[in-house]
Amino acid sequence: MDRRSYPQWIALDNAAKIYPAARSNSWTAVFRLSVNLKEKINPEILQIALDNTLERIPFFGYRIRRGFFWYYMDSQKRKPQIQEDVQNPCSRMLRRSEGHFLMRLRYYEKRIALEVFHSLTDGMGALTFLMTLVAEYIRLTTGERIESGGKVLDIDEEPQKEEWEDSFSVYAGAGRRARAEEKAYHLKGTPLFPGHLGLISGIVEAGSLKKLANSYGAGINIFLCAVLLDAIRSVQSKEKSSRRRAVPVKISIPQNLRRYYPSRSLRNFSSYFNVSLNSNYGEYSFDDIIKLVQHTAGIEGMEPMVNARMSTNVAAENNRFLRLVPLFIKAPVLKLMYILHGERYFTTAISNLGAVNIPDALRLYIERMDLILGAPRSNTFSCGIISCNDLTVISFSRTVHECDVEKAFFRKLVKLGLHVKIESNRRE
């Protein structure tokens, strides 16, 4: 590829701008996608596959730089080097020792793990990079060329301009939505050692999960959101403080905006909405909670509502006064605003990348996939979900020792008839 045809620097997109300013030692703004293959990983070949994939998607090798008004992504000659995996994932990124890269690729036994700083891309962009890399790794190790399709790009194709497009600015409209929301219930707990992340994953058969969700008239995402709301509500009901019992439980659910607009961007292009359950109104049955999630998702999923929320954020970024404020003033203000408001309005986030869309030939080499969300800043846990080869992996990441919500969540699934295999990275 002729590097002169590729931008040497890229302005951060609308969703990316907050992360460099607001990150800290405890809040890394990192998430992780991993794939387990059926054969042990060859590190030397994996490094070649990474190098080749970066030729196809070069901006994944960029670094964050400080401009006068905003941070931006800048190209560099240095290439990221693969690393052996660690027990504690999603640690702080942009380290000088790692070349200030926005991603790292790790391996262990049969596992390949991609960790990403959120300024680089969202889950769908990261999934495309990882699946393209895995297809290239398979070609190098077996000689079988995986045809492109779904989340696998043609490794020999030139990078496309649309792939590094800031789609927020392209598709934002004139509509605006009020930002005001009611404060959400936040769980408390005994903090883990700083920088450590507790993980509990439940593995279920995707077909059985879908059948169970459908029996309630819901899809998998709606169903699991309802189970999580129910689990948090059960923990909240045991609070001694009547004030804390009265605060609404709210789950933040990402929206893949590529479902609404013909974007091919591999950068951030997602939004979110919150589902709120207020036990102060009365007692909700599980069927009631499913209906609550369904109707909220239905309203928030309408394109005019989606566009107005996105456009509100873009308009704030384009505020003339904000644009002219130097970064050394702007950055601490953005950090303070995130500390005060960033996670104030939701109890937790649940991100479901769904069933991975890849060629059937690639599926034959894969055992399972995992999605792990890094430590939240003020909330105590998050939930990542992904399905591949009839296995759905539901991963909770937390910053406290207590795991009452996770226990209630998986016990509910078992009570409803699902077989759940539990894994954890530490003893409880």
C-alpha cells in the first residue's frame, strides 16, 4: 500500500474525544475481544498476521497526540508487538513502553485477544479487525485462504477511505434531544486492588438461549437486559436505606448506528440509550420487565430518536466557543464533567455484539469468543456478550469483590432452565 494515499493523522470522532481527557489509572477506557482457536497459537506467525492486517487497516497502528485544540490520531513508523496474555486484562493503555498504541494484541495457548482503547474504535470496528487478522493467521498457518465476507475484509484490498470516516459528522441532522435524566442507582462494594479487574463469565448454548428468550416473546438482547435489570433490582431490594431502594435502576445499552446508516466506518459509530426501572412505583413481574425493555428499545430505536441523540452530541462538539478553547484548558474540564456526570445516569452498561458474522470456513477453526468491558469509572461492574458457533459467552467485569448481581443473574438463567458453565479469573 502506498502510505502517501493514507492520512498521516486523523481527527478523533465525536465519541472518541472524551476518553483521552477523562482516562485515569483506575478508568482505562479499554475493552477486549478474544477468540479461542482449536490449535495452539504460533507467536511468530501471529506477529506476521498482525503486520499484514495493519497494512489493510493502518489506523489501528496509530497513536494519540495532543493538538492545540483537540487530541488526534497520528501515524508512526513503529509497529505494535504481540504480547503474552495476562490474568488481569484491560489494563491502562497509551504507555510509552508500548509505543503509545491504541491497541494491543495478546496470546495464550489457543487464545488471541485484542484490547482496544475506545478512542480508536467501537466493538464492531474491533471485531472486524480481529476477524480479518484471524483469517490471515489461518492462511499463514494452514494455507487455506478464507474468503472475505461479514467481519472479514479482503487482506489484499487497498484501505478504503470510508473505513476511517467520521460517520457522526456525516449523518448528524438538525434534531436535538434534552440531556437531563434522573440519577441512577449505583452499587457499592469492597474495591479490588487498584488496576485489577474481576471477571465472571457464563457460557450457554446460543440456541437454547434464543429458544428461552423467544418463549417470552423477546430476542436475546431484550431478554438478557431484562434478566440483568431483575438481578440488580433483587440486590437493591436488600438495601437498608429506603432512599437507595427508591433510586431507579438504569442499564445503558449501546446502539450500532451502522444498522441505521450506510456507513462502512471502522471507527466509533455507536450511540446508547438507558432503560430505567423504578421499584418505587411498585412491584414488577419478570414479564413486566421484559415489556419495559421492549417498549423502551422500540421507542429509542426509531431513527429520528437515534439521530436526535447523536446530533445533540455532535452539536455540542461543534460549539464555537468549545472549539476555540485550548486543549490544556479543555481537557481538565472534560475530565471533571465526566467524573460528575459520565456514569451518573446509569447503573451499569451491557454490550451485546450478537452472533458474529463471519464466513463458514473460518468458523471451523474457532471454539468460542469473549467480549470483556474494562473497568467503569464510578460504577462497579459491566457486562459484555458475544455469540459464535452456538456458544453465547456472558462476561461480567467488576472492580469490587462482591458479585451479588452476577450470582442473581446466572441463578435466574438456571432457574429458567438454561445450563450455564461458570468461569472466573479469581477465587471468590
